[in-house]
Amino acid sequence: MSAVNKEKSNPLSSRQDLVAALNAMLGALDKQFPEGQSRFSLGDTCAHYATDIAQMEGLSRALWGLFPLMASGDAMPFSEKYIAAIKQGTDPQSAGYWGETAPYDQRLVEMAAYGLGLALLQDKLTAHFTERELSNLHAWLNQITGAQMPDSNWNYFAIMVQLGFKRAGLPYDQSAIDRRFGMMEAYYLGDGWYSDGPGRPKDYYISMAFHFYGLIYATLSGDEARANVLRERARLFADDFIYMSAADGASVPFGRSLTYRFAMVAFWSAVAFSGLEVFTPGIVKGIVLRHLRWWQQQPIADRDGILTLGFAYPNLAMCEDYNSPGSPYWALKTYLILALPESHPFWQEDEQPLPALAEKRAIPHAQQILMHAEDSGHVTLLTAGQLELNNYVNTEAKYTKFAYSSRFGFTIERGRFGLKHAACDSTLLLADRDDYYRGRRACEAVRVDENYIFSRWSPWRDVHIETWQIPFGEWHLRLHRISSDRALQTVEGGFAVLKADHRLQEGGCYLAAANGYSAIVDLSPHLSREPDSIVTPPNSSIMFPECASIPLLKTDIPPGESWLCCAVTAGEKQQRTVAPQVNITQHQVVIRDPENERQLSFTL
């Protein structure tokens, strides 16, 4: 069993527990790390950059855990080997030299870890280098100062390097810092939210990049004016971002780079590191430690203890083209908390559960509504309008479904023909009577209200769909007004669960599986949709490798205007089977729960 999760009895409750967990991961890496080398191989799969760069990436990402541990003064048996590798990698005369960087180079990404090391350790790190070796390190890292990079969170890599130079007493360029911050200001949206570059998504890069680096900068830079801005933005963001965490420690999987796994809570480690006053240290501690415990139970490492590519299990089918065998070790950013000494309030305070959270939280800047089911701990994210313009693998599955779940995640497309491969969970799919399905991709308009998300999208030039996604207690409703010049096949799915037999009842399909239940119920006013379920191929779900079952509704629609409506729910165990009722008039929607007095109405 792997070094990452063989010690399932590790309570991960204390600083010593986390040190032991980190050392287990670094120890597994050490066995793949030849003495006297400046890089190491963790597998034979490829990314879009060269293999030697991927091998340098794996080594560099281990430093996100090692440098905080070194900063705390803990015994670190692997540090000398990494420092020797850094000396080789930055020496142009060495056979292990990491080389000159090019525009958009992956090595620019990895430089941020070295900036962190210099900023945290200062002379504790530089004392290991001779004057010439330190000059080599500075020269190699300084390539990033004027480098051509994506106008995105990559700007922070250059800032982290300059911060490291400044803290370590090396020549630094304040104008480079100011320029990069100025570029990122262009995509600050307000209320603590950024997009990851102009017109780009609002996903985990906002937490594990923008605010993570921002809080490190605010804590270590001495730039008080900018630090105050960064801390206030992080405080605002925290009030929203806490809704992504479920009571059991899981977080809602959404967007790209999910193979970075527990980097999902790196933001909270930066909150603790920076002393940001937003929630108590005990609440922040609970979010981080429960999350790490959740991951400890997932089969995410191979037999040698090396983190694999995938999400809740090894799965290359879901990975982006920039994921190399060493990429998952960005997860170690969460171990920034090890830079805090045992005496710090974060470690001394008792772990606390999540605070009382609202049943739903609308986040207009992120085009999301988060639903928190207090009784089950299940978190559902409703979203619209997100799209990664780089069109990485399975972009639609990662960004454009109607809903994402902390418990059930989502499925990815496994083929272009037929419903079985089409990833129909949490999606309305349409086909031009040829079994080639397409769903929502780009949205022409999005509006986030306290009670719903509205989007307008066009799967064909002559097919226009208006969709309302409405949280309503343990259910969420989807209303689609379709205007089409053609007859179409339609299929709409609920959440995917482990393979299970379905139960059909009163226009709905109900699944009770080993990992929870999932249901979808037709509420369409004029058309009657047929309830059914489908079984996907193995490795379709990002949460489990087995075949998945998806409850669904299907019907054909004629040319003209059609309304398709449904209610969807999922959770640990089925609470009720009575779905909400919906009444749609020309300008008004009224939703009612027939079992209690809950009612919601809004104008179309």
C-alpha cells in the first residue's frame, strides 16, 4: 500500500502528524531521486513540455512542502539532496543545468517555489551556497523578470521570485513587482474575486494561486499599502470560499487542474500563515485537517507511494496536457502551515467544525450559487458562464455542467458517439437525430440572482436555449425554454453514482447506490419525458473508477418553442421522494414544496 495513505490511522490532528505525513511523501520521492542529480523521473507519461523539464518540475514541487518544514527548524533529512540539486540545476557549467527559459515556459511556473524558499528561509538557505552558486541561482531565477508569460496567475510567479530576492538580500526589481500587480488588477472583479486572466474562469486558481501568493506577499513583503489591499480582498473571498468545503472534509471538484488535489485548501493554509482574521484559527484548522483526512482515504498514490495523475483515483483520461507525472505535488502548497511553530495559535487551538452557513450562497462574480445541506454535509455548486478558452481536455465537463457535487463530482466524456459516452450527468444534451450529443458550452448571457442563475446558450446557430437553475431546499430545479428550427433528441441527467438499478416513479428516476442516492424528476409543463438511467464506462467518474449510473430524462422535441423542466437531488441517503411543483405562466414562475409551506416565485 502506498506511503501516502498506508497510515490511515494517522489522525492528522497535530503538527507532528502532518510532519510525519509530509516526510512519508518526501521519503517516497527520495527513492526515485538519484544521488547527485538535478531532476528525477516519476513516470513515463508526457506533458506538452519536454521530459527533462517535467523531471525538474517534480523535484521543484516537492519544495512547497520541504521549504516550510525547513523554515520551522524541524529536522529535514532530505534537504541536503535538494539543495545540491538546486546548485546543479542553476549552474550553466553543470550537466544537470535546467537551461535557458523560453516564452510560456513551464520552468517559469516552478520558479515560484524557489521564491518561497528564499522568502521564508533567507540566510538559512543562502548560507548553503557559495558566492558563485548564489549568483547562479539569482541569474537563473532572474530570467522570469522580463519573461513573456500568460497574462494570468502566472504573473505571481515573477512576484514570488522578486519577493524571494528582496527577503534574501539579493538584487531585486520593485518595478517588476509593480508591473505584474498592475497587470493582474485588470482582472480583479470585486468582492475578493479575480478571473484567471482577462475573460478567463473563476476556479480554484483564484484560491490556490491569487490569494495564496497574495497572502504570502502581504505577510513577508513589508509593502504595507499593498498588503492591506491583498488581505482585505482575501478576507472578502474567504466569506464565499468557505462554502466550497463540505462538513466531511471534501471540497467541490470544479474546473481544471484537479490533479493538484489537496491544493484545494491551500488558501486556508495561507490564511493561517498570514494570521488573516476572518474565521477563528480552530475553524481554519478544521477545514484544512478534515480535507487532508478525506484525501488520506482516497487511493491517490501508486504502490511506491508516488502521487498519481487523476483526482480521487489514478485517471489519465481527465488530465490536462500540462499535467506531467510530477504535477500533482503542487498539492504540497497546503503544507505551508508547517512554517508555523508548534506554539502558534493555529496548532494550539482546538479544531472546530464549519461555522453555521446559509442554505445557499449566491456569488455573482463567480457566476455560481453554492448549496449547503447541513444535515448531510453535501455541497452542490450551480454554475453558468464558465469556459476555459484554452479548450483543455474535457473542458465542458469541468466547467459547463449545471451542477457539481462534493460527494459525486462529475463524469467526463469518453467518446463522441452515443449517450453512453456523452457524460450526460448534470447536463442537458441535444442531438440532431444522429446520436451525436452536444450541450451547453459558451453562454451568450449570464445573470446571477439571489434565487437563480440564468443563462442563454446556443448549441446550434438555429437553436437557442434559456436556462434557469434554481436552488430549492435539498433539490435544485432546471427550467429550459428552447427555441429550435429543427427537431431534436434531448437527454437530461442528474448526478452520477456507483452502478445501481433504478426505480421509476411518477415521472422520475431514482437510484440508490452504495455511495449515495441520486434522482431526477420531470416537471415539464407540456411534454412528458421518459425517465431512465444509463451506465457509463469505467473511469468516467472522477470520484470512483467503477462504472457509473446516471438517472436521466429523455424525449424528442419538435421545431418551435418547448419547455423542459426538472428537479434534481442527491445525497448520502434519500430523505424524501416528493419533488417540488412548478407553475410557469407567460411572465412568472412559481415553485412550491407540496409537503411544507416553502414557496419561491420570480419573473421571467
